[in-house]
Amino acid sequence: MEDKQKPVHEIRKGDVRATVWFNPKVGRRGWYTVTISRVYAKGYQLQYASSFRYDDLMHIRKVVRRAHFWIWWHGGSLSRKRR
């Protein structure tokens, strides 16, 4: 059975969701990535879209800003080389 990677953090505002993932690298420092999606209901199931409505744009701004802060707080410099 294959283990699926799970997100390390999730931020929601309205229908918009930012999901933070950690990508480990063997022998090197890992890095964080963020995916942005919109949640909507189709029948009785939740669906996810990568296209957004006009009303979602300010929510995107807020979740991206919060994701940026979360990554910074949890060692976002893991992905940057020290000079």
C-alpha cells in the first residue's frame, strides 16, 4: 500500500483554500509549496477547482498572505541557501 503525502497546514477563507505541503529532499534541505483551490458542492460531493470567481480574488489574497506567514514562521528559510 502506498502512503500518500499529507499537507502540513491548510488555510481557508470563504470557498478558497490554501494547502501547504512540505517536500523533503534526501541529503538536502526540503522546501514548502502551496496549492490554491476553490471548494464547491456538486450534488452531495465536494469538488475542487483551480479557477476562481471575481468574489474569490480577495480571499485568495488573504489565504496566500497567511500561507506566506505560516511558512516563514515554520522555517521557510529551509529552502534558501545561506550566504
